[in-house]
Amino acid sequence: MRIALFSDIHANREAFEASLAHAREAGIDAVALLGDYVGYGADPEWSVDKVIELRSSGAAAVAGNHDVAVQADIPGFNPVAQTTIEWTRKQLPLQAQEFLKSLPMTVEKEDRLLVHAEASKPSAWNYVANVEDAARSLNATSAAITVCGHIHLPAIYSMSPTAKMTAFTPVTDVEIPLLPNRKWLIVLGSVGQPRDRNPMASYAILDTEKAAVTYRRAAYDIDTAAKKILKAGLPPRLAERLFEGR
Amino acid sequence: MALKLDPGLTIDDFTLRERLHVGGMASLWSVTRTGDTRDLLMKVPHFGEGLDPAAIVSFEMEQMILPRLSGPHVPLFVATGDFSKQPYIVMERIEGQTLFAKLKELPLDYDKVAEIGHKAAVALSDLHRQNVIHLDVKPSNIMFRPDGGAVLIDFGLSHHRQLPDLMQEEFRLPYGTAPYMAPEQLLGVREDARSDQFALGVLLYFFSTGTRPFGEGESMAAMRRRLWRDPYPPRNLRPDYPPWLQEIVLRCLEIEPAWRYATMSHLAFDLAHPDQVKLTARSQRLKRDPFSAVLRRRFNPELKRGIVKSAAIEEPDAPIVLVALDLSPDASAQSGALLAETRRLLASSPEARLACVNVLKQNRIALDTDLDEEGNSKRIERIVALKAWAAPLKLEGPRLTVHVLEAIDPASAVLEFSHANRVGHILIGARQNSFRKKILGSVSAKVAAEAACSVTIVRP
């Protein structure tokens, strides 16, 4: 089974549509959604509707910190994020807000765990930024493969049976075998607000039969997404950074 | 969990026949498979209580790397078995012996050494092209096919530039084979392809003089000496040593990677053309470096990793470079290769301008020029994709232009555009899909045949 993995869509319709089309063109059987469907971007209602639609046709979905923040303030949000969350609340109909509220923190299926931030304390929203963070998450689960997002920087970590860690920044379109002897942490880049200095939308495809993951990039219409952010009166920095990919 | 291995035992589809070799980390068996007439080789790692965990990790590395390699210079990958039952790798069995068998005949004739070195360098250059650095080049890891071409074996210590490096974090001590290991490898560097040049240089030195340049060097202290102490020049050992060969060997053995050859193919070229080797002071040297130089290195132990900058060739004019891009999903490897080629070209002519062109194929000539909505959105999609492709080149303002041409015949469109815009150089990918090529004809071939300027056909 080939599963497309999307994280941190952040209400960027153009990026998510392009990523879905890009993945479907490559051939996928399922979709998994790793949270942060809203915040930063100008299309929260569309994004949530799309997530509802995908979920009703079988996609797995977990909650991200921005999705939870729509319901109730989360401490530690920076002023820009807080501004967009307040704006997002006004945009989202009650039904969409209820849907976000209903999302689980984690989804576990077969040998895979899906979680937005990391597995040791999902609701603390800690970033996986280095091997220590990755080891903490991998130690907290028995799943062979953990998929997360949150940090907007693609990375892949592994832990050997003797608890030795490896870290790696994946190369686009190069399939990485997930050797069965280790535990793996797949950290996804962001669909809607990439921060690894590559403005293209970032996602990945997990092939469960081959036990391999391929990170991919989809070009999208950044001009339109950025214009919408400005038009909505959101902080201009949120539009600028889309072009820079950071 | 591991099975007891005996001749006649069947693992998955394979039947064990004969144990050929027991090494430090793995055993090698000849195996057969029903319906497969090839000679096959199964590599089975040893591990268990008290054994080196390096055996497992290096086996995992080989499991990742070997299936991705292709071509005549590596054994063909056949199958792999995982750790849940019995781990193994099955590959093509290469007939004959490794270069290790030659050790009793050393020193060899200079021409013979150059011939062996050339073949090994060609094989390593092909490996580097596939993003792999061997990192354990030594006689027992080099074999030859009946046609004479070299085959590299054992990728258990190798580094793949596009895959996680499991060896990197696993060990505090560098792994490799002491007499052949490059100085930077001793410092834990596993990403420099020039380390393979150093190891091949040790082999060339050893094969042509009968003496190892850095001795057996099994202790860490003995190994580290090569960080500051250069070996005796071969001419010191054999007075008739040809200057061209000394030039090559000592260049491979430079402590600083930046002073070695830029790439393995440059080394292969020199080994194949002794009369064209550019001789420097290296070729005449009879003594090692003066003690002052050794001291300087000894107490400046920071081995600076030099980055070879390709000498920029000054172009008097400012050419327009056209890149013809295929944006279909199966062309992603090709567009990556085109990007690398474009980057190289632009690096040597900083004033050049780049025109990125994609052809939107039409089935008929439109009678009016108004685009329908579908056509218009396709154009925008392509312009977005062209800009995204060119973004990593970081070209400013007028240096970059993107064009979506509409035409029935893509080759003619590219040619017309080039002619009209006085394009100085065309970069175009070769079509990979032979079925499409058969039906549609080759665009790149037509462009190459009919263009008025230089055309570079790029393959991934």
C-alpha cells in the first residue's frame, strides 16, 4: 500500500491541491494527515472541508497544535500565530470547529504511529529537532514507524536495536528503505509553509510493502496563496515567507 | 533466530551449496535457485552474543546500497532476506580471484600496475557517479570480469550520498582497513569521494614497490601518523620508478584531499595516458617532506578539508543558454541532471542569461490565438513549474526568463526560438522512454542535428 503523508497544510489551498495532485499522479492508495490544517494561510474553511472529505473516504487524521488552538488558547503561540488563530476562529463555521475538536492526538495502525509533534508527550507539542528529541519519541512507542510533522523541516531518524541513532536530511525523490531491524521516525516537511529554504510544498509517500519512504516536492501557485494572505489582512510576513521557503 | 547453515539447507528460494569464505563479519556461500542458471553468491552476516555490532550495521548498509547499484562494475543484486528469519544478501557470483591473490607476485611491472589501477579507477568512478563512496578500497575488494573490467565488492563500509549513513553515528572509531584508510577517514569524515583515491593510491604504491606506504599500521597511533607523515617517494625504493607513475601515486596520497585529483575519472585518465601526465616536483622527489613541514602538520592537526573550486573559465561574451525542460512526472531524474548541468555552465559564465523553455504540445494549429480556459491554466501551471525548477539557481532579474511555447512539433519550436533569440547553447534531456521515442521520434536528436549553436544532450 502506498500512503501519501501530508503535514502542516496550514490553510494553504494552492499548496495542498498541488500536493494531492502530485501524489495521485505518482499513484497512491491511501492518505494520512498529520495535523495543522489551519493557521497562517487564508483558506481554513476549505482546508477543513477537504480534511473532512478525505477522512470520510478513509484517510487517517490527527490533530495539530493550531487545530487545537482554534478551540482554546495554547500557551506559547507567537504573536503572528496568535493573530492568525483569532482570524481563523472567525472564519470557521461551528461544524468545522467541532470537527477539529474531534480529532485524535494519535492514530496507530499496524506497525505505524501517526502523531503531529512527537510520541513521548503529544500534547506538549515539542519539536523533533535533533537525535535526542527523536530518541525520546522512538523510546515512547513500540511502533516500527512513527510519522510526525510540526517542525516544517524534513528529516528521518532511525534507532538501532542497541539504541544507536542516525539522523538524515532526505533527498527529494530518493526512496529510503526503512530497514526492518530498526525503528524509524519520519519527520515530514510542511505542505503549506515549507521552512527548509525550498518553497515547494513538501510531503512524502510511504510504501508499506517495500518498507520505504520517498520525500517529494510539489510546485504550486505561490503568487495566489500569498495574495490571498495579504487580502485577508493577515500579517504580510506570512505571505513573504512562502516565496523564501523559510 | 539464526539458522544453522549447512550445505543443502534451503533459505527462501535458495539452496546452500558450498561455503566459500568465512570473513570477520560474514560468510559467503555459493547458492542455487530453481529455474535460475546463474552462479549465485549468498552473504550471511555473523552476529549474536558477543559479536561486533558493526557486523549488523555494515550488513544493513550493504542491504540498502547494493540493490541500487547497477552496471558492470558491481555484482548484480538478486535478493535480500531480513532479520526476522535469516538475514542474507544474494548477488551474482563473480568468477575468479580478487587482487589479493596477486600479493605474492609483488612488485608488478609498472605498466601492469597502471593497467590494474586504470580499471579500478574506472570502476570507482562509475560507483561515485551512482552516489556511492566505497571507503574500503583494497586488493581483496577488487575482482575482474572475463572481459577485463574491474568489479568492486563489499559495500559494508560504503557511504551513499542520498541515504542515511548508519555507520556515521554508530561508532566512535573509524571503520576501514588500516593500511588503506585515508587521513580524513581517520578523523571520521565519510563524505569525501577522494578518500577512495587515497586508498587506490596506497594499492598502486604497494603493487609497484612491494612495500606498503604506511606499513601495516594496525594500532591507532600508527594509523594516525599518516595525518602528518608522508610516505617515502617510490623512487626512493626503486630508482627506475617512472616519474609519471610517481606523480600519480603521490598525488593520490596527498594528505589534504584538495591536492589529490578532483575526481576519480581524472585519475583514470592519467593512468590510461602516461605520456600526458603533467609532471610536477612530485614526480622527481627522492626524499620525504622536510621535518619542518611534518612538524607544521603535526602541530596543526586540524586537517582542513579543502573544497576544490573548478577554475572558472573567463568567457568574453555573455551567451544565452536555453534549457528545454520536459515537465512530465517521469522526467524528474532528468530535470535534476539538467539543473546540475545548467549550474555548471552558468558557474563558468557569470554573465550568461538563462531561458527556460517548455513546449505545450498542440494537436492542431489553432485558427485564432485566443486560449481556452484549460489551455490557459495549463500554461500557468507550466510557468510555475519552470520557475520552481530554476529557483535553486538563484538567478537575479533579467538573467532568467521562462517561456511556454505552443507547437505541434516540439523540436521545431525549440529550434525556432533558439534561432530567433540567438541562443548560444542549448541544454536538452535525452528522452528516456524508448517506447515514446519510437512513436514520437527523438526531440533531442532533431534539435542536436539542426541547431546552429552548441547543444548538450543531458542524461541523468
